[in-house]
Amino acid sequence: MCYGVKMYFTVVFTIVISFIEIHTQHPSKALILANSHKPYLYFDYVSDDNILQNPHIIAMAVFKEEINTTGWSSLTVSTSSDFPDYLQAYWAGFLETNLTFSLTASQWANTVRDMCPLPLSKDCQALRKYLSENMAYMLNEAYKNDKHSSFWYHVALQLWQLKGMSDAFDKRFIKRADLLNRNYLDELVDNVMGIYLLQLNGDLGDLVSALSLPTLKEGCNQNGHPFIASSSCSALIKVV
């Protein structure tokens, strides 16, 4: 059983994907621009309100932080259909995490950050092995089937979005489109213990039970908060 101060943040993200340094101190609006300089397509990150009509915008995000007044925050992300879907997905994920970085980092610190410190325990090694193998399976199936399966095509887009989120969380910015390739996406296999754990938060309880990992199921962070959240969830915020 865990004892201590429990810390919660209530955040609602309104995400609109119309299929349109890096982290500044308190950004509320940001863009990704694309410019063609042969042989590559180059990307730029901009947080200047004066160029919102720029025709080369791949993705744009607007974040309203009102937790201290209303208890909620909102994020709107738009992408341009002038660009390939995988680039839209990647940069949508990047801007999502970039603009909400302080909240994302707080959620990370309050939940899973201390769950698997280095060197990894036996249970953490088992969890990483399972997640890496599952990630490799998803990537391989997406590569094989995305051309003729709508399901796997959208799985691939979700993985590109996850990669964008991961890069923003790690403060990485990719300048050239040719670098966003299959080999780069495959890095997700070796990075399953990062922000991916936050994406799995609602499923970690079932996973650690199925894998028989008692130290993770019963462990707590430095604030006395359980690593594994309760599986109960209201209909209002349950991820579908």
C-alpha cells in the first residue's frame, strides 16, 4: 500500500486534426513550416503569431492553460492536407507535447518517472522486453499492411504521432523530411520506457498483472502515489 501526498492534474485536450530549443518557456501557439530546398524538404519551428497565414504550414497548435482559473486546459492541433499523412501525424504529436510540455512533465514526474530507474530491476526488464516486442510487432504489421489495410494504415499514423510526441519530450527537432523514415520510426522499439508509458497508463495495471510483475503493481513513487493507476475511469475522460 502507498502512503504520501497524492498529486493530480486535470487536463482536457481538444484535438482537431483536419488532416493541417524547441520548447519555449510558456508557449501558447506554435507552427511547423516546410520549405523546399532541393534535394530536401526542410522544417522550421515558429512561435510567432504574425505568420499564421503562411502557406507552408504543416501543423499549427494553440494551447490554452486555464487550470488555475477553470481547472481545465485545452489544445487544438490542425494539420494541412497538402503534406503526406505521416508528416501531419508526426508534427501534430510533436506540437501536442511541445506546447503542453510542463503539464506532460508534471504528469510524468507524478506517475511513472520513478517506476523503472536504471539499472532496471528484473520486473522492469520483463516489462521493457514485452513492450519492445509488441512495438516491433506493430511496426512490422504496419509496414506490411498499411497499403491495403485502413486499420494498419492508421496504426502507422498513430505510431508516427507517438514518435513526434517522444521527440518533443526528449527535446529533439528534425530539420529534414528525408530523416523521418522507417529506420527513424523503428527507434520506438528501444524507447518504450519513455513517454510511451504515459500513453499506456490506463493499461499498465492489466499488463503488470498479466506479466506477474508484483513490484510494479504495488510500487509507489516518491510522493507515495502508486505507479499503476486504478483501472476505474469515468465515461467523461475514458480513452476510447
